[in-house]
Amino acid sequence: MPKQIRNALTPLAVKNKPAGVHADGGGLYLKVTDGGARSWLFRYTSPATAKRRDMALGAVADLT
């Protein structure tokens, strides 16, 4: 059975979050800029260097 993510953001929460970085669970984060642009990030630890890295996944789809 798949692992259930507890902090999953709803579409309404994604639309209404203030500027900042917000956890969605499982290493996925929503980044909201001061201008209101929203994009997804995946945070992981690089096995080669043991440093935390952020991978940009793209913009949030239109929420209207």
C-alpha cells in the first residue's frame, strides 16, 4: 500500500499561501514569491556530497 502524505496541500491552500516556502510532505515544497508567483521544489540530500539540494520542478498550474 502507498505511503500516505500527511501535510498535502489542497488546491485552495496552494492558492492562498503567503510568500515563503511551504512543506507539502515527502520532500516537496511550494515556493511563493513576494510577487505571488508559485512554483514547486523538491529538496533532497545529494549522495555524492551529502549537501542539501533544491530541484525546481516548475510553476504551479493556473488555479482559477
